[in-house]
Amino acid sequence: MPAQIYGNVLEMIGHTPLVAVRNLDTGPCRLFLKLENQNPGGSIKDRIGLYLIQAAERDGRIKPGGTLIEATAGNTGLGLALVAAQKGYRLLLVIPDKMSQEKIFHLKAMGAQIVLTRSDVSKGHPEYYRDLAERLARETPNCFYVNQFGNPANPQAHEDTTAPEIWEQTGQDLDAVVCGVGTGGTLTGLSRFFLRTAPDVEVVLADPAGSAFAGYVRTGELSTEHGAWLVEGIGGDSLPPVADFSRVRSAYSIPDAEAFLSCRELLAKEGIIAGTSTGTLLAAALRYCREQPTPKRVVTFVCDSGNKYLSKVYNDYWMVDQGFIERERYGDLRDLIARRHWEHAAVTVNATEPVLAAYRRMKLYDVSQLPV
């Protein structure tokens, strides 16, 4: 049978493979991973990037040559950049400064204009990324504020494509699906589809520790006390307008360390390099599977590729600096030194090297100080 030839890269979005987990402890259950990293832009957000822009075109909200403005943790930006480049739109993205450098480089390479803002502030602060994007949209002529958090085309993409694909790929034999919430689009789209098609399918929430969503599922109230987390793309301190939690019956709060180590285990044992949100989803899915008294068939997502996180999750030095990898303890001052010179882990510069070499080394290893 001849291989399919696509007319353009946008036709390759969706229809991603589903693969069984073979080498991780899933208890009595079977766990399957929906490989959304196989989308052309490398993440599940390609789906909504296409739907959001197509909906705006149909409604006349975006004109030829116009500007798209969006607040994003990175992957929606990549999906929008992919579509905008094919359709001739200018794209301006407001991104929290905790995003990986790889994501930022990727977005710039695709032609997006980047505005970095603080990641340590909440909604209502003028530098909160969503509020800043809204202000820029008001000030920019001939622009369309995409607003993935409140745009109904976001969950519609998953109701129309992601959920039906899962249902077909599992042979209509599925007990639970585990997902995270950033905008709430995936959760809402899946919930709507399965409520209509297979209401017995359980929807499980995976949430970073520090986020307010898991607590909201458990108590019905949104806590005003929340923490910080390093996982990118999911979690939050306010309910996204498109998010519908009504079908979520169980929720797991996953610490960063567990999420990042799950990413590394997934690569080591299953050969899949995944991003940080996938680590949260996988850790929650494994907890859920191991808790079940009877066998179940469970699906979760590889939301994006880990290639954008090589400087963090897959960097031993970064993991040690964050305290996510345990090292041998000596019981003296050596335990306080993050990068040990005698282990060849310290980043240094020789006194005879030029200043430019020191600068490049600091940029490469993401350090603010360099011993000479």
C-alpha cells in the first residue's frame, strides 16, 4: 500500500498513535499512552492551534495579514506558530519566564514574537501573563486575542478529534482517562465526548502539587493558598472559563520530583522522551492503576516531546541542583556544594581564558556565578 502524501503540514495534525506501557509497574491494569508528541509541532496543542484559528477565520475575527496575540506556557504557542506560518499571520506570544529555553528558541525560529513576563505573580497583577496579553491585544490594531482559556474552540478540538480517536483505538473498551488541566480544553472535550458516548469512562485529574485544581475536585472549593511548581503547561490558581470539572471523580497532586523522575523512567524503560506535564500525568496514572482492585484499561497522554526540556529534566546537574536526584552524603561542607569539582560536575573557567568563554559557559549551563 503506497504511503500517504499530505498536502501540507496542517493535515498531519491528529490521528496520533496509542502505545501500551510494557515495562512500568501498572498494578493489575493496562496503561496506554496517546503519543501527542507525534503531532507536527510536537505537542497536543497543535490540535487547538488549528481549531482556534479556523474558528476565528469562520467568524471573521481575524483578517488576512492580521496579528494573533496569546498568553501561553509554550506549547499552544508552538501550535499557533505552526498554523500562523502556514496562513500568513503575525504571532505575538506572552510567556512566563519559567519556560524552558528550548521552547523559546523553537518559537522564535518559527517566527513568533516573544514577550517574557513574570511567572511568580497571580491573576490581577499587571505582569501576570494572561492579563498582559489582554492589554497588548487592546493596544494592537488589526489583532485577534486567541484566548485559549476562554475560547470554546479549545475543548471542541478535543471533543471532535482527541476523544473519538482514543475511543476507536481502544476498541471502545476503556475504563479511565487521565489528563491534566492548563486551559481545561482537554478535560472538557474528553468529558463531553465520554458523557455522551460512554458515561462509565472515569475522568481522572493529574495536577502539580501547589496547583489549586486537585483540591477543588476534592472539596468543591478553590483554595486561596497555593504553591509554586516547575512542571510546565498544567496547573493553576484560578479556574479557566472553559474548564468543566463536573465529571472528575478522583484527582492526584503530583510533586515536581515525582513528575520529573517519571519522565526519566519513561525514557529509560519505554524509550519515550516526554515533557514535564507528561511526567505529572504518568505519575498520576501509575498511582491510579496500582490502586485498582481489579484490572482496568487506562489511557493518558504524552503531551509533548522531552526535546524541549533537555536543559532541565534530562540534565543531571539541573536535577541535582533542584534536589530531585539524591547523591552520596558526607556529613560535612561537601554536602552543601551543588556541583562538586572532584566529581567533574563543577562549571569553571581558567584564569587565562577570555571573558567571552566565561560568558558562554554561564549561558550554556544556566549558572549565574562561575569559579575561576
